[in-house]
Amino acid sequence: MITFVAVTSGAGIALLGHPSGAVANGTGDKAQAPETVAAGNGMGEEAAQPLAAPAENTAASPAAVPGASAALQPPPDPAVMVARLAARLEKEPDDAEGWDRLARAYTVLDQPADTVKAYRQVVRLKPDDSQALSDLGRAIGYANGRKLNEEAESLLNRAIQKDEGNVMAHALLGKTELERGQPLKARQHWEAALAHLDPKHPFADQLRNAIQMTEPQASPPAQPATTASPKVPAASTGTPSGPPPTTTASPQRP
């Protein structure tokens, strides 16, 4: 069984899950942390370290140390940041980049239904964008039990029509063809994906292994023709064949 695993994500998602993998979004870019995606303003950076305490080991008060109060604040809640972004997009529904960030945040939070809704908005605003089409196709497949349905497959085929080098679309379609019992078609998709990927990329090894599995198995060497062995006469258990030996009668006496 062929299972593609995004390079840095959980095992077995077959590129239909989180886009934190290096190839899950078709571009090789890793997804940002949820709070960074939602805010889009660098909130994922580490807080400044507090200044060292005075020599007499008396801790300085937050008011006396610049930036200490900010450093002591808890990190922002990703769910809250995502909710704020969603609320903003309700008022600004034509922000394609905002919808894309929201979709990626929902994916990291493992909310597949919301991910699909957000990517639909991206495709609504960018109907000819190969990346948007493949993102939506992948998201639909993940929400459908990690299996491409007719709509998802159609979106991925459209993505390839717009950009032949869409690695993610080729990888997913190849897996689907293999599940249908079409290894040659699967191989064509994976070879196309590999042709548009850096040979040193970690996902390239997965593609090469998948391609190797679709190679026709070598036929076993033909067995040499066997010649009939000469028949061995059965061992004699009775009187030898052939005429009996002749005996000369002794002359009779008168």
C-alpha cells in the first residue's frame, strides 16, 4: 500500500492532512503556527527574556524592568486569534489571502469542515489559481475520510491543467489511480511530480519508492525443457526371455 506522509506531520495522512509538511501545500513552504497564521503579525516570536536580577538577589518589580510585564503575559490562545480572523473576514469577505491564512489555521487546529469552507472562499476569489484548487481538493479529501471523492479529484485535475508542476495534485491523483488498480497511471503522476521537485527534497525519496513499487515485476526465468529419460527395463523376476536352451538327447542303449 502506498501512503505518502507529509515530511513533518503525523504519519499516515497521505498528504490529505495538515499542511505543516513540506509538500502538503504543493510549494514546499511549511505552515506557520496557528497564532502566527491568524494574526499575521509575528506573534509567534519568542517573548523577550527578562533582565538579570541585581547582584543582591532582589528581584526587580515588573514596573522597574522594561518589557518584563509583557514577558510575563501568557501566550495568545490560537483559537481566539483564529476566531478574530474569522470575524474580520465576515466583514471583509473578498480578502483572499485572509481566507487562505484562516484555512491553514483551521487545518492546524484539525477542523476539516471549517478548512473546506475557508478554501472554498479562496477558490471563489481565485478560480484559476492552481494552488487554491489543489488546496481545496486536498481539504475535501481529508474531510472525506482521507479519500478523494469526485469533486476533490476534479479540483486536482483542474489544478494540473493550470500548472503541470503542481506536485501535491500529482501525488494525490497517483495514489487514487493506484487504489483503482491502475499502476501505470499512478506511475505517470508520480513521475510528473518528481520531475518538478528538487531531487534532494525529502518527499522525492517517497516518490521514488512509490514509483519503484509500480515497476512491472520481472518474470521468473523459464525452466529448461526436460528430456525424457530412457526407460529402464524392469528387473527380471522369472525365467529369462528368449528361446529355451537346446539339449542334446543321449543315445538310447539297445
